[in-house]
Amino acid sequence: MKLNLTKPIIFFDLETTGVQVGHDHVIEICLHRVMPDGTTDTRVERIRPVDQEGHTVHIPEQTTAVHGITDADVADKPTFKELAPSLIDYIGDADLAGYNSNKFDVPLLVEEFLRVGYDFDLSKRRLVDVQNIFHQMEQRTLVAAYKFYCGKDLEHAHSAAADTIATYEVLQAQLDRYKGVDYKDRFGHISQPVVNDITALSNFTSNSQWADLVGHIGYDAHHHEVFNFGKHKGESVERVFEQEPSYYDWMMKSDFPLSTKKVITDIWQRRKQKKLDALKAHFQG
């Protein structure tokens, strides 16, 4: 089924040095851009991973065993910082789609942009995670999804290009398979969420209970930010920062993703502004 698009959508996949969003780096990216008229183009880049001092980061052998990319393969490639402007230009205002992308690829892509000084804004982008459709409707893996939906074996799995194109084809097949199919969520609500509409797909596959991209900060029933980890799990972030300011300092100095630090900094600044507004109101009164 041809995607019903109002603006471009980019299917993408990352190969990385590891799986820790706040620590690891992108070493290969594939961007498969689909235009509203159905035309497509693909960009694949190998990237030399570097740390904050500009030193090349070693690709662990256990990671190479998964995707086959070695230090030698990226030794003469540009760094993410060097590629960032052209990647920003290529992506433009496109929506984003991938496989397990909301939990890993999107947070790590945002992290890489933040590391080199680009605030990659997601607020006007719709995010479609094809894995979430698959897991909620069938619950399997990309190789199994490709076989199940497309009737083909996925060759060269764990290469960014093969995984990206397979993800695009799987979504098209999902739209055909689940047209008019009921889905019951954990609250017993029945709907038909898999429709040819990027907003609806984004809503169905997004992590709406997360305030940050990786789930360290969530929302309670009143849509207030709460911690999803540690000794303050389930507690209000703003209240904890009020009662224990050192916890904010600890998080900012620890190995949390920059995108998480951006969220807690916004909460910290919001708390300070409330105190200033209360103080002004007191003196004006």
C-alpha cells in the first residue's frame, strides 16, 4: 500500500558502537526518504566515531560481530560533526520512521546532534516505530516481520541499508494486513489504529508516557514529570529537585543522555521561575 503522506517521511537505521544512548556513537546511518508523491531516495553514510576530545572511539569486537563494521572500515570516514549540517539539510522537516526507533535510533540520533551543538527538534515531527506496530499486533523480530509480512527472507540483516529498506516494506505490508482490523489495548479499549495516516501511526507507536526520549523521566496520571528509576522512582521530578537540589547536580554530572539532561534542565529552570514569580507577587502584593 502506498503511504498517504502530507510531507516527507524518512525511514532510518543506525549501526553503532554499542547500545547505550548516553555513551555510544553512530558508525553507519541509512536514510530512506519517501516523498508524498511516492518517489524515494536513499543516503548511506559510514561515520568515524570520536569522543568529546576528538579521539577515535574503538568499535568493540562484540559489536562488530553483530554488524560487521570494524575500526578500519571507518578510519577514513567523516565524523558526525562533519556530516551533521548535510544530515540536517537532508532530513529537513521530515517525519521519522524506523524499527525499534523510538527506544534507540531516535534518542541516539538526537544525542549525536546535541553532542555537536545541534538541537534536533522533534516537536513538529511524527515518529512511527514499525516494531511497535509489529509487537502490539503480532510480537516478533525484524527478520520474522519481513518473512511474515513480505514473504521474503531478509538478506544482509544488521546492515543499515538492508534493515532500513526492509522496515519500509514491512510498514507498507502492515497497512494492507491491518486495514480494518480491531486492536484491544490493555484498558480494554477497541480501535482500528493501523491506518494510512502518519499522525495516527505516530500516536499508536509513540511512548506517550515518557517525558524524555529513553524513559528515565515519565508522566503520572496528571501529566506531571516523575522519575522512572532509582530511589525516587514514581516521585515528582520538580518536588525532588526542590527538596534535594543535589540530585539535579548528580544527574547533570552522571552519564545520562544529553536529551534527558535537557528535559531535567527545563524542569529545573521552570521550578526556579515559579519561585521568582512567587517572590515578585509577594513584593507587589
